[in-house]
Amino acid sequence: EHIIGSVDPYQLDQYRGSAASRQEALLYCLSSPGKTAWVQARNLWLFMSRLEGKLPYDRVLAAGDKLDWHLAYCGYGTRMQLMAAWRHAVAKVDVDDPTHLTVKHLVRIPYCSCKTARLIVENLVPEEARVPEDRRIAILDTHVLRWLRANGHPDAPGISPQNDAEYRHWEDAWLDLRDRGIADRDLDLWRSM
């Protein structure tokens, strides 16, 4: 059973089990873009420990009109964006409904980028349970994009594209290299340097 407030950002694929674990991992993913992983996990732990509720979504709802205050107290920045994202997720993303845990559905969350949506799907939905268009996805972090630029794709962007068509273009380039056995091994070496 998942203990609320225990998300490990380095083991997100371990949160596919209960609704509580999926809700908390989703909230973590929405708070993490551009931030230090363990800091955001600590902030979420503090937020979850301050509020009552059986499920993480219940705790967001328990904050009510004081959500901004609780987020500030817990160390979150970009609180207006985070409030919009969390409130939308709580209202419109049922983690028990597989049609809600798709890239297409998740990018409707305010401030949820193509990359964040893929992070959620990749970690919370087993590949065999995904909709067909989400079975082959890639999380284009700065390391992957830097590797692409250094290995035959000098026009790859410096940050993850926000436009879905552009994201899919670079995602396809990365997946092609990965399929050919080039990318994963070489990226591991690249990251170690």
C-alpha cells in the first residue's frame, strides 16, 4: 500500500499500483518541470503531510482557497501555474480511467507540456495498457537533445519543444536511433562524462 507523501522521483515507475500512488506521482510530475527532483519531492511530502484526506487529490481539495498559501509554505515556486495544473488534474484526470492517462488528454492540463505528459504516461501506464499512439514515446530531456545535436542532428532544440508536431519530430529521431541500438548505450556514456 502506498504511503502518501512518499514519492521517490528516481523511481516513478513504481507508482502504477493504487489510485493514491498514481495521483501523488501525477501531482509530483506536474510540479517538477525545470526544478530539482528531490526538492520537489520534499515539497510534495510537506504539502501532503499538512493536509487531511484519504487520497492526494482529497488533500489538494482540502486546501481550498488557501492552496496558494499551502504551496508557498511548502516551498513551491510558480504557484499560480501549479495551482491551475493541480486543480485541473483533480477535477478532470481520473487516474483509474486509462483514457485520462494519455498524452492527448494530459496536455490539456494547464502548463502540462508534451514532455511532462510523456513523463506521466511513461511512468504510470504500462506499455501494453497504453493507447496505440502512446506506446512509443520518449522523454526529450536536455541530455537527449544535446546528444542528438552532437550526433548528426545539429538543429535539435536546446530545450524540449512545446509544440506537439515539433516534439514528435525529435521524438521520432531519437526513437529511430534507439531502435537501431545507437542511442541508449551512447547516451549512457554521454551522461557519465
